[in-house]
Amino acid sequence: MASPNQKIVLITGGNQGVGYETAKNLVLFSQDYHVILGSRDVSKGEAAAKELQATDGIKGTVSSTQIDVTDDQSVDAAALRVASEYGRLDVLVNNAGIVSTASPPTREALRPILETNVVGSLSVTEAFLDLLRKSAHKPPRLVFVSSSTGSITHAADRDSPYYGPGAAEYRASKAALNMLMVMYHARLGPEGFLVFGADPGLCATGFTGDPEALRRRGGAEPWQGGERVASVVKGERDDNVGRVLGVYGVSPF
């Protein structure tokens, strides 16, 4: 159970990959954080939480909750549980996402990617807004885990490392997510919210099902991606609120 002095952080898709590494970074960094790992699969979320709880040097605390960002009932139930157990939320990290590497792009692949990466992020944000407004550690933070591959500026620049036709569905979803982030920044900024996009960069996770292939392409280790997202949560990138923040700085839209 979290103490009143801790910041309550919910990370969707927190049981693996960059979400898990973000949580790990926070709870190893400071006793000030209680991280809730959001997971579609209850058993996987509980196992990840137990693994973090047993990590040497842990300072913060961790728990898990079931949440499928594509299921309205699951999202609303998760919000009710967090309200009942904690009464507030201080940071929401919309991290859950899926990808397709099929080529050429298909409508069958695009629909679930938009449903998860974009609609899911909106659904979770709206469900947890009232709890964020009750944050005990102002300002409340809202973080959308994005990607430089969603930058239209990069995508249109032949000299950019992000130029190319691959992963069209995923890239379109991240471009849409960037717009969603900006709209929340415009809407919630006057209330005192800090809203960001956080780009962990290409990381050798199980996201595509082949972490070694990602590593051969120069992908960073998962802990490095988690560190980049955690830096936004910890307030180290506050000078660029309302922007997408990556390892190289601010990503152009």
C-alpha cells in the first residue's frame, strides 16, 4: 500500500518492455514513488510486480492492476479500483501499444493499432482524469509514450534516420497520439497539468517479437528506454512541456 507521501504512478502495459523498465527506474530511484503496473493479463502483472518488489536496492513500492485499454469496462473498472485503493493518481503514463511490421499496410492491421495506441490512450486518460485532478503532488503529470517515427517532419525528410515506408500503421498511430497529447496540453495546461510525449527510442524489447533483430538495428537496451520515459516522470524535462521528448532532445511534429 502506498503512503500519503508517495507519488502514485499508473503505467499501462507496465508488465514488460519499456513500461516495466520505466517502473523499475522509478522505484529504484526514490522511495517517493508507488508504481501501479497496468496489465491486460492479471497473472503477468502480478508476476512483474513481485519481480520488482524483490529487486535489490528497491526504494519505492509497486503493485499491479488489470487493465485492457481496448476494453471500456476494463478501463473503467481499473479507475474504480485505483479510486477505492488510493483515492487519487499523481502520474498517468499511457504506454500500452502494439505494432505491425507487415508490408504493405493493411486495414486489418491498422484498426487494432489505432484502437490500442490512440483510442486506448484517450479512453484511459478520460477515465483517470478526475483522479489526476485529486493529485496530492501537484502538478499532476500526463505522459504519452510516443515515437520519433510518428514525426511527420522526420517522415518527410529523406536525410532523417526515420525516413522510410515501413511500419506505416504504427507510425500513423504515433502521429495521431502526438496530436492527442497536444490537445490535452491545450485543454489541461490551464488547470496546472503537465502533459508530455516521451520517446524511448528504438529499444530491443519483445515489442516486435524479435528483440535481437532490433538490437542488430542499433536498438538501445530496454532499461535505457525506461530511463528516458522516467526522466519525464521525474520532472527532468519540464522545460519542454507539451512536446515529444527523446534521447536527442525535442522531436519535431
